[in-house]
Amino acid sequence: MTNATTSGAPMVHADRVSKSFGSNEVLKSISLSVPQGEVMCLVGPSGSGKSTFLRCINHLENVDAGRLSVDGVLVGYEERGDKLYELKPREAARQRRDIGMVFQRFNLFPHMTALENIIEAPIRVNRVKKDAAMAKGRELLAQVGLAEKEDAYPAHLSGGQQQRVAIARALAMEPKLMLFDEPTSALDPELVGEVLDVMKGLAESGMTMIVVTHEMGFAREVADQLVFMDGGVVVESGDPDEVLGNPQHERTRAFLSKVL
Amino acid sequence: MAAARSDRSATPAQVSPNGVDQAEAIKAIRLRHPWRNVIAVILVAMLVLFLVDASQREAYGWANFGKYIFDQRISQAAGYTLLLTVYSMVIAIILGVTLAVMRLSDNPVVKGIAWLYLWVFRGTPVYVQLVFWGLFATIYSTIDVGIPFTEPWLSFETSDLISVFWLAVIGLALNESAYMAEIVRAGILSVDKGQDEAATALGMSWMQTMTRVVIPQAMRIIIPPTGNEVISMLKTTSLVTAIPFSLELYGRSRDISVVIFDPIPLLLVASAWYLLFTSILMVGQYFLEKRFSRGVGQARPEKAGTETGAISVKTGVITTPGEASDSSTDPSGKEHR
Ligand SMILES: Nc1ncnc2c1ncn2[C@@H]1O[C@H](COP(=O)(O)OP(=O)(O)O)[C@@H](O)[C@H]1O
Ligand SMILES: [Mg+2]
């Protein structure tokens, strides 16, 4: 599953990244680093900029300041000489292909079956042959425990099943990095476990992952690094057991007392 | 359910034979509506009177109606009416999609031009527009190909290049495209933004996202009002006499009536044909609306008995059209023109 890349270099590296919407500064000089093959959990209160940060990583948003790179390549810009050039849409799309994203509200394509959802991008974007894409798609459905559901439309799947299809859809592009934006927040409590299990399996297989979540149990068990964000800044980060067990900042404590 | 029943059987004393304790059905005297009946009788009587009178009235010229209803010139004219409808709707839909996409563009100039187009074509009567198209060859007597303000390479007589029929098609299509643009725009806006985002995040281009993800979902919103537009267009074709193009139903029956000095039966002939076509289209429209008002997406009932099939779908991810972020334009509720 893991792509052999330049070892040592972090998969995601953010160096004083800032982002504003109008006068609202949503990300304030964020610096962090996710090594290849590791899992980072990003936690924090609503509105603290977690989603925006994920969206910057796959260039659904532009960063205003600082440097953000994935696998050693600058996101959204090209550096030539001492100037930065904005990427053409086609080049930006090429960068996104290698980054899988899973959304809170699944965002499966409702007019396509589970299997069609999965093979759409490999066929259209990566020009994979249909047969090969379908074989791979079935394999992925089996991996997320939904081999039986390839012909089901999203409306006929439970939330947990939809989210697992969404994960399979992202994996079909063979990404080197997976971003999860509150993947279980829209699920009924009894369906959370099945999605987290799939994510655990993925982490064990060596996938580099950034997971925005309120599931502290998952963070403690799976994350190599836990980052607490509030008001657009990284308040605290480190080993999950450390941060959760012995938070150093008042804001972290206040937040954790609400979610734990 | 089963649990409730077994609870009941624990106290068998009050249970009736079918297992449910039922009250006696109400046998009340039905409330009478005397005025309703009176009004109905009056209305029916008036209608019958009118029909009897109409069937005997000279001026309707039923003999001529019978003579011309299946006249070959009339059925050919009906063919022209259908051609005008089909060609102008096809062009209007293509142009309408283009204009809708232009209106949703980030480029203010592109957006502005689309807005200007809609402003002009929705802000003037279609009849007046058609008269203008009729004068097209007068306004632009030649069409020149070349570099502006230099001697043209090629020069065509406009009247040789575009027939009156095509002027009629263009006139109808350009007017209609302004309305189609609003319908398509409402359809595109009805698709959840998350769909766009998911497609983009998968590396799909704007064009792929539009054609594979957004438009297929927008269709559910776009198709029913488009059916209405077709019906409306069929009737609007009668205005192309303004061009003047007169080989379609209304123009043709007018021309015949001038020759035989009997306008009324031919108006009835034309009306009968219009009614036939609109009735067929309305039946089609009925089924279209039934088809497209169904539940969510293009979901089909899944084969029963698979896995934990009973898990609820109430986490409802798929947005319904009503959730459109910008639903200021109601495609069906447009003003009359
Ligand atoms: N597209 C946008 N335009 C304007 N403001 C935005 C946009 N996206 C997010 N924001 C603002 O950025 C802030 C952070 O949002 P978000 O990244 O979604 O936070 P989180 O995911 O941590 O809840 C919020 O105040 C939100 O209103
Ligand atoms: Mg968020």
C-alpha cells in the first residue's frame, strides 16, 4: 500500500502556514510535520480551522503565507528562481490525485452505485482500463467489508457503509496520503466502530494519515502524534497519551473535559 | 409488534377474535352540500347549452372545419410547427446550459455578459424580438468575413444565407435560452457543494466534475420545468408570423382562411391541432414529473435479504433540491411572457 518515497523527508510539512477568509484569519502560522507512514490526529473545538487546514493540504484552498509541502513538493505553487507561480488547474488536479480525502458527510455520488463511485476517478483521471478498475474496486470493497454491496446506491447504504465506500473510493486512486475530516461525526453511535476499524487497518498497513476527529479513544490507540488546535493556532502537540493524559495548556484541558 | 401481541395474549379476557379490541364503526348521517349540487347542475347546463348552440351556429363553419382539419397543407403546417419547436428547443437548451455556466463563472466579465443577455431577452416581448429577427436582413444586408474595418474577404447577402424558417428558429431559440439558462442554473445550484468538492479532491477536472457529477444530478431539477418549456414553445411558435414565417399551423390556417373568406373554422382547425400536440406533451410531462419527483437520486430498490439490510438510512447524506444554497430562482415559477 505504501509508496516507496524519499525516506526521511516528512510526508506533510507545514511551515508557518497562514490563511485568511477576508479579514478572518483562520490559520495563524501553523507549523507541523507528519513523517511518512505515521498517523496524526488533529483535534480542537469547532471553528478552530481544522477543516481549512486539511483543505489547504490538497489545495482546495490556497494558503496566504508560509510553505506547505506534501512529499517534498510545494502544494499549489511552483517555485522557480525566487518566485512562486500559481499552478494551472491541471497541475493542481495532478497533485490532488495522490491525496485521498474523506469527508464528514461522505459525499458519495448518489447517482452511481458503490462500485461505480469507486472506479469513476481511476477510469476518468488515471485512465485505468475499466476491467482493471473494477477488479481493483471489488478488492477495495472487500477490504472495507462491503463485497456484497457493489451494486447498491448510496441511498440504500447505512451511514457507516457509505463512509466505508467513501474510504474505498479514495484508496482507489492509490494515494500516498489520506486526509479524514471528522469521518465519524455524522454517524449514529452504533456505526462509528465499523468505520474506525477500517481506518485502523489502513494505519496498520502503513498509510500516512491526518485525521480530524473527536474520537479520543481512536487517537490514543492509533495516532503517533496528536495536535490540539484552537483559534487557528497549534496550542499543543505530541504523543497522544501525553497530551490527553497530561495537557499542559488551560485551553487543552477545557476542551478535553468536554469531549472525554 | 410481536412483543406487543404476546403482551396482549397474557390478558386474554378483553381480546376480540381478530386479536384487536375494536370500537364499533361510526354510522352517522352524511352532511349534505345542497349548494354544491345546484352549482354543478348550473355549470353543466351552461356547458351543454353552449355546445348545442356552437354545433348549430353558422359562424363556426363546421363544414369547413371538417373539410380542412385533415387537409394536407394543414398537416404539413403541423409538421413545421413541430420542427420549429424541436429545433428551437434544442438550440435553446445548448445555449441555456452555456449561459448558466457563464453566470456561475468566477470571471466577472463572463458573468456580466450572461447577465446582460438574460436582461435583454427576458426583458422584451418575444413577439417584438421576432419582428426584429424579421428585419435582420434589412439591418444587416450583407454578412462580411474578414478583419474589421478592412475590405472583407467574403461577403454574403444575408437573405441568401438565412431562410425565414431559420430566422424563426433563431428568434425563438434565443428568447427561450434565457429562460432555459435560469432553469439550468437552478438545477446546478441544487447539487450539494460537497459533490463538487469530492470530485475535485479525486483529481477530476472542472469539465469532468460538471459532466460526470454535477449535471447528472441537476437533471432531476432541470427536466420537469424543461418539459413545461416545450409545451410553452409549441404554442409560442404561432408568433413567428411576426417574422413573417407562415408555413406553420397558425400562419397556414390564416392564409387559407383569407382565400376562402372564412376565418373561424380554420382557427378551430389550428386550435384542434395545437390541443392534440399539447395533450400528448402534457401526458408525457405527467410521467416525467412522476419519474423525477421520486425519492432520492436515481435510487432503485435493492434486492432484499442482504447483510444488515435493515439499518436505517436516516443519516440522510443526499441533499434534496430544496436545500439549494441559492434557490432564489424557482424554475417553474417564472413570470408569464
Ligand atoms: N469558505 C469559507 N469562507 C469564509 N470563511 C470560512 C470558509 N471556510 C471556513 N471558514 C471559517 O473559517 C473558520 C474555521 O473553519 P473550519 O476550518 O471549518 O473549522 P473546523 O473544521 O475546525 O470546525 C470558521 O470561522 C469558518 O467560519
Ligand atoms: Mg470542520
